[in-house]
Amino acid sequence: MDEGASGSTPTGGNVPLYVGLMSGMSRDGVDVALVAVADRGGDARTAEVLAGTTVPYDAALRARLARAVEGDLAEVATLHYELPALWARAVADVLAAAGVQAEDVAAIGSHGQTVFHRPRQDGHPAVTLQIGHGEALAVATGIPVVSDFRARDVIVGGEGAPLVPLADLLLFGDADEERACWNLGSIANVSVLPRVGPATARRAVLAFDTGPANTLIDAFARAVDPDAIDRDGEISARGRVDDDLLLDLWSRRAAWLRQAPPKSAGYATWGPALADELASAHPDVSLEDRVRTAVEATARMMRDAWEWHVRPGREELRRILLSGGGCHNPTLVSAIRDAFADLDLEVETVSPELIDLKEAVAFALLAHEALHDRPGNIPAATGAPRDMRLGTVHRP
């Protein structure tokens, strides 16, 4: 990840500025993006990244976030107020690097930190919780904040995830071709975009979580060293795929993998608990082989999702765009290309500034939609019965 602020100073005009914040399930840091968002008529938008950075979390904070995810209520409540102070400093640094004043920013779109996400199952509705108080962030920055984006979708019966598909459509939709945007964050998720016509075909978007990405790869790595990740694919490059472990991993989640969209996943589906179960069941498999097998599982499950849920009826789909932190893992990107090698497909990464910052840009866009009282969900992706305006607005 790029850990230094980058970008260009805005050149003026009436294009509103937004900040997007994303702190993912990997709990390794917060992504900050300063974005100029412009309406182009109808559902068309443009988003120009003016500056951005990833601020890494130190080991102590990562440990506290892990305890919050494990159910430590005191940590959940404390971090709900402490995280905004950290994020406010990150926002201030990005604005200073870009030469932008706080009063020039229309709003901050803050995803918050997920501490619990349970998709719909066994007749029970979805439940999701993100911490990082929007009011505290607004007071700390002096900028309006839109937060708690997932709640309204869940309240009406959706899963509150994935929420990036609208941004994928606005950023990558093309009039001449269908595209699949695959984000390799903690979880792998895909947005299948139709050709974009005069009015964006929001209801034709197919989007869903397809399996693990960094969360399972890094869960195996951290079993030996709490601070370890498969940085630049260094651990997985030394390993080999263990077929028994791969088959066991697949079989433990076969029902979820075959489940038709809409669907989402959280820590319980692809997180450390699964890595611990598999490590216990396969004690003779080396660390390097476990990590390499998790890489292979991500790629093969993407191909499974393609065959079962994406490809049918979309024979003209010829391009996959990869984004997210997993793009920095050459072992993973190579495994994905190998998984799709027999098809007539282009597998590419998005522009460098969007590899790490796309989800932060997405929440800047969602903040823009919220302030204009427009829906931010795509019902076919989340399972909600209708379009919903997302997020709660907090004023400083």
C-alpha cells in the first residue's frame, strides 16, 4: 500500500469535494481519499482522486480491534469514540497535502470499522455493526459526516453489503462493453456491469461476495506472527498448493459458495476462526503452504463464481478489472490469471490510485448521493426490496 499522501491540488471550479474513509475487515489501516465528484446528468458521475493515503494501524490498535471483533464490549464502546480522532488526523493530513481547507469539503463519507456482520441465514435477517461515531468525526474535523451507510438497507431486509457496486458502475461503467470489477479486499466481491446507456442501468448490475481474499490469506500468516501478512506475495511464493487442505476448505463452505446471489460474508464466514479450524485439521501443512493454498482458493472460488453466477447469459463479457489490496500480491494476481487462462478474457488492474483507494472513493461517492437524497444501494446486490438513500448525516 502507498502510505504517503499523493495527488494534485484542485485547480478550482464548482466541483464539490468529498473525503472517503475506509477501514476494512483486515484491520490494517484506514484509507483516505480526497475526491472531486461531479454530476454529469441522470445517473452519470465523475470522480477525480485529488489526494489519498493509507494510514497503517500499529500493533496495539490491531490487537484492540481484534478484541472488539471477538466481542469485547468495552473495546467496542471505547473504539467507537477513539477511532474518529485517529481518522480526523488522517483527514487533516490529506487536506493539508492537497492545499484544501476543511470548509471547502462538502462531506466525509465514513464506512466505519466493521466489528460484526452476519448475512441472512436460517430465516434470520442480516445484522451488521460498524463503529467509529460519525458525530465524533464531524466535531473533530469540522466537516459534515455521512456514516452508518449499511443500516437503512438492512432495516428494510437487505444485507447492507456489498455497497461498492454503485461506485463501480459510476467509475467503470462503459457504453461499449460489459465489465466485471473484482475487488480483492478482505473479502473478494464482484460487480458485473452492463453496458451503460443514456440512463445508467442500475437494476441490471449483478454484484455479490465471491469468497475470501486477504482475510484468509493473512489469517494463516498471522497464526505464526500477529503482525505478519503475505506482503507482496512473499510467503505464498515460497509455498505450494496442498490439495487436501484446498478440498477441505472448499467443502466447509460449499453451501455458501453455491448459494445464488445476493449474498455477503463477514469474519464468521472467511475469517480467523476458519483458518484455525483448518490449521488444526491439517497440522502437517507448513505455513507457506497454508498461505499459498488460501491464495489458490481465492482464485478458484472466483472462477467458480464466474461459472455459476456470472457467465450464464453474459457470453459477451470479456474484461475483468481487479482492484483492492490483493493487487499488490503478485502470487494472487498470477493465480487469478491462471484460473481464467482458458477463457477469452482480459484480466487487468485498475489505475494505480484506485487499487488501494477505490473503496474510500466509493464512500465519498455514497456521501455525495446521500446529500442529494439519492439512493446508494443496488437492491440486486444487497437483497433489499427497494432503492434506499443510505447513511446518516452529522453536522459539526
